[in-house]
Amino acid sequence: MPAPPTLLEPDLLAADPAGLADVGRLVTELTREAAGALRRRTGPLPALTPQELARLLDAQLPEGPLPRTGGGREAVLALARSYAAHTVDLADPHAAAHLQPPALSVAAAADVLASVFNASVDTWDSGPYAVEIERRVVRALAALAGYGPEGDGVLTPGGTASNLQALLIARDAALGARRDVRSAGLTGLAAEPVVYCSELAHFSVARACAVLGLGEDAVRLIPADGAHRMRTDELARALAGRSESEVPIAVVATAGTTDYGSVDPLPEIAALAARHGVRLHVDAAYGGGALFSDRMRPLLDGIEAADTVTIDLHKTAWQPAAASVLLARDGRDFAATTGLRVAYLNPDDDGAAGYDGLLGHSLATTRRADALKVAATFLALGQEGIGAMLDACHDLALHAAGTVTSHPRLELTAPPTLTTVVFRYLPRAQDADADAVNGALRRRLLARGTALIGRTDAAGGVRLKLTLLNPQATKNDIDELIAAVVAAGSAVEEAA
């Protein structure tokens, strides 16, 4: 019986010199196959329904993804061809649905290197360079946010994880005088912990409260104003009017709401939080990228007063996911909550000698060297280069808003703050269900694969949303995208 085909020689590991060479060959082959498939694409999505795509994969993988005998290199190349042909193409200028940008090539290439060496930053000896480069990346970002030398940070898998860790820090700080909740938990606590945030805050705030034992009912939603920003008069009323049993854990301000890209009034919120002795966390998962831009940096004035800040670099720094960061104005916050010494990982005497990794900063143990791709991007482009990319996307959003405003069949919901444009299609028929038409036209575009746009119901009805994060897109691309929306709306009306 012939030997089964193998992808690599048995002793050929990625980090060996020969393995590195083979990784280079494989990456070249995979990307060549993917590029060929992309050239045959006609839009950001495959022109398939979910059911059709499922049947296609079942046909391509008759034994599933774990066959008894491997298919070697050709099986992997076939997978690459199919993946590129049928996944989302975020580099297509008509992909504008989510906070999901096309990744920079320099970051993707550095990410391959991180995978090759497979370092972890939990201990110093698991990835010495990775540990040191993350320390420097987070210090640079802390300084960019306006923190002093005592500021620190940690990379996390995403904004949800960053917000969770920020509220963990806030929970332990707020309740620490009453109980060591890390040891004793919350059962029987004679207090009602509460967290304040805008009604437009990300769902991860409520999810974090659930995970931390506070309960989703701990969230106190503060109304937003006409510009979709937290109303500080309502926040002041809520803070001043809380009952004696309520213990404020944190105020969470949002810098870049998911629905609108709006930024809460940070200086006023920071002043209120300080007046009432409450920690302030700023969820800048989306809007944190404005720190790189001289033009847009004023939107985040006041962020330096926050105790903690979330920034997603896999949004407005064009990194491959995942690359979020949680920054703390006082680095001792990490030691107070996630600080941990384990004899087999970071014993005290190793730490005293300088051999400490980042285990005590994170909720995770094994953690890959995500800072490598971030550092590669920063070194290649600098702050100005990344800021220019965001400025270009902001220009596209302003152009899109102007195009929507001037079109008789479209209605702009709000002027863009960052790179998000929210609007709706206006049916010709007076008695038409506008929500149904807008939902259907988006699905029509999805089914044909020609355009990818988002939607939200935050405005009291179905609204369409462009999240513009492709700095290489042109104004003509945006005009074509909006024209496709109008054509889809007309087709839906005609088919009704």
C-alpha cells in the first residue's frame, strides 16, 4: 500500500530553518491560489444563499474536515481556492457592513511570523521578545491616550474581552472596602452594584455585568441626545438620585457607538464621575483610532481622564483580528485584579531577577504574540500613516452622507462622526412598509453578492448602515454602492 500523502516531512517544523523555507513556499502557493480565485469574484460576498454554501462545502468535503487519510498539499491548496472564492472580501470597495476592515499586508505578514514561532507572552521564557514588544506597544498606546509613565495595558482578543476586564477592575475597586470579592464572591453582599452607560453602549457592557456576577439588571441605561451621545444631565440625575443600597461600579462612556460612530461628551462625563467618586471606563473600541489622526483627535478630548480605555486595533488600525488593547491610567490596576504568581510559570525569585512575563496582566494564560503585527504596522506607517488612513475613510463617509442627502429616495439619519453613515431607503408608495423594504433590499444585495451593507434598528425602525473602513476605496466606489442600494430598493418594490 502506498504511503499516504503528507503536507510536510515528519521532522519539518515551522520554526526550523527548513521549516521556515517551507512556510514561505506554502504561503506563496496558498496566496497564489487565493489570488486566482479572487480575480474571478464579482463582489464582496459569494452569490450563494447560506443553504447553497452549506451544500457546496458538504460536496467538497465528503468525509468532513477530518478524513481518515490526509490529502497532502493539494488538499490544502483546494481549501485555499474555495475559501478565497467564498469568504467575505473586505478589500472589495463595496464591503461596508461592519467594523471589520481589510487587514494591512504588513500586519498579515508579521502575523505569519508570530504563528511560525508560536511564542506566548504569559511567561518570559515562553516568548522573551514577544513579552518585551507587547510592553512597548502598550506603553506607546498609553502615552497616545494621554496617560503618564504609570500607565500600562494589555492586549486582549477583542473589545468585549477588554470591556470585561475593565469592569472586573472596576468591580473589585468599588467593592474592595466591603469585601474581597475575588475570594468571597458576591453572594450575600448587602449592596446593589450598578453600572451606568448610554442606551447606545455596546452589548458587551451588559454581558460583562452578567459574567462578573453583577447581573444585567445592574446596568443603568442613560438616554442619548439627538446627536446619539449620552445625556450628561440624565447621568448627573442618575448618579445623584441613586439609592443608599446602590454602589456605583463604573460609568462607561462610549467613544464610537456601533450604530452611529457617535462619541459621548467625555470631559463632562469624566467630571461627573470624579465628582461622585466613580471609576470611568471609555469604550473606544471603534473611536480609539482617532488618536492617530491630528484631524480627529479632538473627538477624544477628555479620554486621558478615564481610568481605563478599550481600543480595538483590528478596527481602526487595520490589524488582522484579534488585536484589542485595554489601557489603564494606573498600571497597578492589573496587579490588583489579575495579578497572579504560579510556581511553575512566574515564581517570585524569577520575577525578582527580571524574568517576568505578562501572566499577571491578563485573564488568559497562553497568549500569542499579537503585538508583533501591531509593532510592524506602527514601524512601517507611523502615527501619521495610520491617521491618514482614518482621515481617508472619514472623507468617504462625508461624501456618502452628501450623496445620500441629495438623493430623493434616501434619507440620512445623522451626519457621520467617524466613518459610519446611517440612512434609509424611502419607498415610492405611500403605504409601503419602509422597514420591510429596507430589510429586503439588504438581503437582496447579500444574495447577489454585489454589495455588503449593514443595518440597525436603533432609530426606531430599520436603517441601513455603511461602515467605511477601506482607505483605498474611492468616491466613485461609494457612489456605485449607494446606486446599488437604490436599485435594490426599486427591485424590491417592483416585486412586491
